[in-house]
Amino acid sequence: MPIARAAKRATARLGAVVLAGALLAACGSSDSSDSSDSAGGKVTLNVDLFGSFGFKEAGLYEEYQKLNPNITIKQSDTQDEADYWKSLQTRLAGGGGLADVQGVEVGRIASVTQQQSDKFQDLKEFGADKLKGEFAEAKWSAATTKDGKILGLGTDVGPEAMCYRTDLFKEAGLPTDREELAKKWATWDGYLELGKEYKKKAPAKSAWLDSVGSLYGIMIGQEKERYYDASGELIYDKNPAVKEAWDTSVEAAEAGLSAKLDQWSPQWNQAFAAGSFATIPCPAWMLGYIKGQAGDGGQGKCGAGNWGGSYLSIPRAAKHKEEAYKLIEWLTAPEQQAKVFQKQGNFPSSTGAIETIAGAKDDYFSGAPIGQIFGDAAKESPVQVLGVHDQNVMQQITNALSEVERKGTSSDKAWGTAKKGVDNVIG
């Protein structure tokens, strides 16, 4: 719901899914090297992912194996994407230990297309070019090299909303109606002001949001240009949008609105069920994670730019490339993407699937119309310029913000730390 900018702050554009509830992996090498096939022409496909893609949870592997009795699928996954990517880089360099299918986060896809195209299979050789019209144009083009190689098929995109705990809001005397809240936090100023109001009467051991890093993530996810411009120049240190997201996140930290939790940490996972924070910026793929962490105790208590989204790619060193392609084509087909959304909340990148789930609601999130909320957010999300080191720059900035909220480091000093970190990572 775009509203005019207020006080030079970006509009929040937050659909409000009632997140009434309490909210991508260990190193990706989880023994995916065991690819030995059994007798009789059977093939074992190893799928190595990060976070929660939702395939297993939606029963897709079981369904595919029934349709293809000669195929056995083994999935390994790592919770922290940074750990996953580091492990994948090591294995790509050595050429061993690679799975038949590797997940790639959207913030890494430019690295794959621009620097590692020789390490991944061109899916056009298996006929992937015929699928182009079935995916959102931005999703498709991001995984295509300048010379036309197709290096991944899109799974989901990350339209954003704001998830919140209705029970904690009630205790603090705040409204819980999603439409009313959407108006109150239609700007980031409004979101922070509501947070300050919450803090005055907050339940014990409960903060307004999980971390300022997640606030920064949702804000920067609403921008077309973030860390690179269209020419490939690194612009994060002079981009007004980055500064605005940084300053807003620093303000939240200095106001004591954060629970100071590192995303994906054990403490963060436990905080969902414990009610340690009242709101969390919530890309569509977060819904399934919330359900898993908050459990049955969170059902009915929760209210719900682009942040995230992933691809499935096949390393050139994969053992079963043709079988792997058939699997990823099936997993990313509209029917399967719709099933994952219904089960996990991962918003489809398939145009056909988007139409299918438009009327979807989620009982866990107090019957919120998640198909409409995230569908509208997806329409508003910009086609982002992605650079080779997008994810690395993001990580350095959020690390520095963590120093502000945890140690009270000044904004200027922390920003200097972020810049040094970026320089060290990029070289």
C-alpha cells in the first residue's frame, strides 16, 4: 500500500499478515557426496539446499519418487546461507563433493552468471529455454548470462509484509486489526513510533522487533538500486537508499526497540515460541519458518519490496545432470510451486502459480489473505539491480548494525567497520 513519503523516510509498503504466533543452512556439505546408485538402473539424486525451500515439507520428493520409481532423492541442507555458500565455493573450486542440484540465493545469482558460468550446467541444453514464458521476467533474466546460458530455474521470490504477534500487541494496548496497523506503519517513521509506544507497555522480556538487521533488510529490499548500479559499479557507499535504511535501523537500535538476536541463531529460533519480539519483517518464505519455530502454540496469534528468493542449479561436475534437470523442471513447475506456497508460504516465481494462489488464506496466521497480501507486494516490488557481491555487501552492513545494537557502537564508527569489511571481502 504505497503512501507518500513522510519526513524523507521511505514508505513502508507493508501488507499486514496477522502473524499471530509466537516468524536459508550447517555447512552445506552434509554428506551429499554419497551418490552411489543401487542396482537395476536406479539413480540417487542429491539435492543440497539452505534454509527452507519447502520441497520436502510439501511432500514433493515423495510424490516425484512415486512418479519415477527409479529415482531416490536425498536432501542435505544448511540453515545459514552464508555457511552454505562458503562450503559450495570450496567444493566448486575443488570439483568434488557437489550435489546433483545446488540451491542458489538471489543475492548470489549474479556471481554465478558473471563469474562462475563455467562451473554450472547450461540448462538450455536440456530444453529449459522453452520455459521462459512461465517465469517472471526479472526472475528469468537474472539467471541468464549475457551470451544466453540459463544457469538456474527460479523457485520463489520474496515479496514482503510485516508479521506481528496479536497477543503481545493486546498486552501492550496496541490495535491488532491488520488494516488499522497497515495505516499506522505505512511509513517507517510510523513503524518506529508504534514501536516506541509498544516499548512503554511491552510484556516482560519482549522487544518490538527481532533485530535491526532484519529491519534494514526489508527496507533495502524495496529499492531497485542497492549496492550496484546498472553498469556494475559498486555504489553502496553513496546510495541515498542505503544511507536511509542504515539511519533508520540505527535509530531503532538506539531507541532500544530490538531484541538483539542474530537471525538463524539458536537463540533467534527459540525466541519465536518464547514471544521475545512482537514484529518481524516478513518475506513470504518466512511464513513456513515461523510455523516450524513457533509450533502449534503460535497458531492464531500471528498477523502478517522483495527480500530473497532462490534458484535451483546443476553443477557441471554433477553426476546425474539429465535426471537432475528433469527434477528441477518438475519442482519449479506451476503446480509444484503452488503446493509449496500453500504449505510453506514461499511465494512462486511461476506466473501460472501466482494466479493459482491469489485467493489463498492461512489459518495459522489468523486467516490472513496471504495470496492477496504477498501478490500485491510482488506487483509493487522493483526489478532489482543485482551485483556480483550483493550478498557479501549486505552481510557486512548487517554485521556492523549488530555492533550498534549489541555494543552501542556509534553510527559513524560502525559504518566505517562496514566499509572496511566490504573492502576486505571484495578485495
